[in-house]
Amino acid sequence: MNATANVKESLEWGTKIVGGVKPGVEGEHLGLPVFPSVKAAQAAAKPDASAIYVPGTQTAQAIEEAIEAEIPLVVAVAEHVPIHDILRIHSMLKTQSKTRLVGANVPGIISAIGKCRIGFQPLPCFAPGNIGIVAKSGTLSYETVASTTRAGLGQSLCISMGGDVLAGTNFVDALKVFENDPDTEGIILVGEIGGTAELDAAEWIKDYKKRTVNPKPIMGLVGGLEAPPGRIMGHAGAWAAPGEPDAQTKYNALAKAGVVMVDHPEKFGNGMKALLKSNLNPPGVGSRSGASQKRGIHTIRRVTHHRNPLTTQKRALYIKQSQAFDLLKENSVPVSDKTASSDVSISISIDRTSLSPCIIASPSADSYPAEFRKFPFDYTEPSLQKSSIISPVASYLGLPSSTHDKLGILDEGLEIRGARFGFDDAAFRSSKRQADIHALRDTSEEVPEEVEAEKDGIVYVKLEGEGSIGTLVNGAGLAMNTVDALTSHGGHVANFLDTGGKATSETVKSSFRIICSDPRVKVIFVNIFGGLTRCDMIAEGVILAFRDLNLKVPVVVRLRGTNEELGQKMIAESGLSLHAFDGFEDAAKKAISLAQE
């Protein structure tokens, strides 16, 4: 049903769709042919791209079919694709050169100029123009698109990197496309906590500026500056492995590379407009004058952040050390709870750059970031005991040479003295894999509000400290940025809350109830971008929740997107203690002032 509605909308917009695929079925739908397989569709229709709208459990198989059929571009939108499945797909992609993957867990890719949408982006936000946008977050990308549309710039091409651990197309891939695209005159990059893609982009940008006479102006934003260490912030990939940079490090790297950084996406439109105007000759392929780019508009001031202390609760995929020890013992791995000065640190994780599993090692157990080193290995490797990386890992850790030719990390009297196991919750969510592991979860030991929120599909993280502003946001990236921006304006935030990209009246009501259970909250800041969700529907949910829950705290509502004027009017005329805004700056100032009363 969702795919049908999406196709209708895309067809009306102007996207050329040649047909659909339903395994084992031939026929017609929406006046278009339905093919029994991707291979049959390729033979008959010769498509340039494949849009995959199947659940996470079936996504990998659908991508594999598209690779085998040599479809040039494959866009997978589903979230909760098991990490082992997507690792297998990336091992396949490395062996060929015909197919590029965008996704998974993305809103898609869209050409506003060519009227081609492969995904579920909110079309009213888009306008043909000259700005190329690449983003991890869906809602932040919509905010960015809307900002450039309001500024009269429009977009050339918008590429979603997505919020998963492993991305089919990354920032550098997108930047290379924008560099050589004659329709793209300015570039916007939207990153967030997790991985090193932003650092890779910063290095590419530095090289680009050195080798280009008149480089295209680039602006950026990084979400998660205030994210508490150790937490997964809504997106599956929004977490940092040992030794990976935090969001502030990414922000600094991009700024140092010459990217004009902002603290909120609504600043992109006017900021980019000023940057393009400062270029005497707007950049484009074949148009490289000697005029240098001016950077006078970079007036964004970074405020020193006081990070919220690390909360003790984790996402459900983490288990206690005692449980980890039990699992190790069941597999005859020696363990001990003692510590010694000779302890080292070893992790099995994912290398997001090589798109493969890796060993992360440090010769110290004290977790100094500079000492962590990654050792990627092939996903198809049948056994680590035969892997060529064991010797360099052992050598780096200073282990005896006798351990280098085997998995000696567990031999020669060595033992595990501390264990922290995290499991891919996508596999459990989508297909109930690893059910025995997830059965070890004890919700009685977790933050009650976070457990309650999970029942309604809401991601809630209670932040420690003196937080007095409760936040309610649709979309993980936008929720992270809301916390960041409020903090940079001098506010003290009590929580991160993501209702999901398709917030409803019911999820809004549940969100209010959870936020109000925190006695620290003096004001609630609602920041909604009505892309997939209409602003008037959100306004109705806010009004009903305010009345039904008999809220005693003031609520500041910032609505942007589809039907924003109607939603703002409904809030303003409700007669309740609700304050409606369309701009973030004014809304943030109002929320902060109310929290201080």
C-alpha cells in the first residue's frame, strides 16, 4: 500500500517508472507492467535504477537480485536490515563494478531538476535549483531542502547517506558527484555522530580546494555534539566505536577544511545564498576563474559545551558483564574479574570505511583514543584462526611471538578480564534472530521512561544534569540537532526524544506523557518538520495532548513543512498555553526564557 502511494506520487511529479517486481507474479499495476523477477524486469524494461521498498528482512535478498541483474543504481529505504545481511551485500559489491547502492535506511535520492525521485522524500519541500545536498539524517535533509527552497536556490541533487552503520554511498562518493555536476553550484553536507565519514569528507575537501582554482562553496552541520557518550541516538549508526571521533571532532575537522558550519539547518539557505553571491563567478564544470572564494559570512559562534554525564543505561542490545562472562564460559573461553597493569583491549566491531568486520585493538585497557587501531578482515573469512590479521594484532598488542600464528589472544595463559557485548538489534527487530540473547534483557534495571517510550515506538534518552527543557522531535537527526542548538543558545536540555519520521497524534500524546514524568522539565519544546507528517495533524495532536493530559508546563511549538501555516494558526488560536513559531531561533529563545522563569 505504501509503495503504491509512493509510486502514484512520484509518477504525478514526473518520475519515469517502467514497472514493478513481485516475485512469481506477472501482470499490471497502476498501468505499469509487473515482472516476476528483477532479472525479467531488466531484460524487458532496461531500468536505470531499482527502488527497494521491502521490509528489512527481505532487503538484502532484493539488493542481491538487483546486483545479479546489474542494475546501475539500487536504492534501499528500509531500516532494521540485519548487519550480517548488509555485510554480505557489501562483500558482493566489492567484487563488481556495475551496481551502486544507496542505503539502506535512507529516504532515497532525488533530482529536483530531472523530476526523478527514488525514495519517499516529501516533494512539496523541493524545487529545481543549484544546491547539492548529502545527509545522514532524513529530517535534517528535509529541513535543509526547505531552507534552500525558501532562499530561492532550490536543489540540483539530494543524496541520502542514511543512518545505518554501513552506507552504500558515503559523503566522499556524493562530493565527487557534486564536483563534476554542472548543475551544482553549492554543496551542503549534513553529518552526525558515528563513524569517520565526516573526517574522510574533510580530507577530500582539503584536497579539492588545493587542486581547484574556484571551488564550489561548501556548508555543513554535524548532529550529536551534545550526545552522551556510549548511547545510540535513534539511528542505528549513531554511535561511536572505540577510538572513533565524537561529533565535535568531526565539526572541527570540517571547519578546518574550509566548510562553513552552522548550528541549525534553517541557516543553510541564506548562508549559501551569501556564499554564492561572494563568488564573482559562480562555480560550475568548465567555469573556473581566478576569483577566490570569500568566507566573510562565517559568523557562526561555537559555544563551549558542558556535556551531560554518561547515563548508565544502554540500548537493549547491550548485556551485563556477568552475562557476557557466562556466554564466554559456555564457549570455553577463560575469564576473570581481576585487573592488572598488563591488560590490553580487544573488540570485534565494524569498520565503516572498509565496509567489513574488524578487530579494534589497544595495548592499554584504559581506552585512550589515540591507541586504538583497526584491523579490518574479510567478511567471507571462514575463521579468524586462519586470518592474516592475527599476527599484526598480536604484534601491536605486544603479545608473545608464540601467539602470532594462531588465535593466541586466548592462549598462553591469557584470559578475558572485562567484557561488554553489544548485539545487532536490527536482526531481532526485523526477524527475531538472536532471540536467546535478547531474552537476557532485564527492563527492571533500565530507565523506566525509556522502556515506556519504546512500547510506543519512541526513542527517548533521559539526559542527566540540570535539564529544564523537554524536547519532542520527529526524526533522530533533527532530535540530536535540537538538543545541540538549544544548548548552544544557553538552554539546558532534559532529554532526547525522537517520535519517528511519521509522528502521529497518538505518539505525540505518548511523548508528552513521558516528558512530563520528569519533574525537572519546566517547558516543552516541540520541533516538528512536517515532511511525511502534516503540520496540521501534529498541531491537532499537540492540542489534544495538552488538554487530555492537563499539562501544567508551557509548550513552545515550532512547525515547519507541509501545511505549516495551518498548523501554526491552530496552535495560536487554541487558547492554551501554547506558543507557535516557524523559525527555530525565535522558538529556542522563547523556550529558554520560559525555562528560566
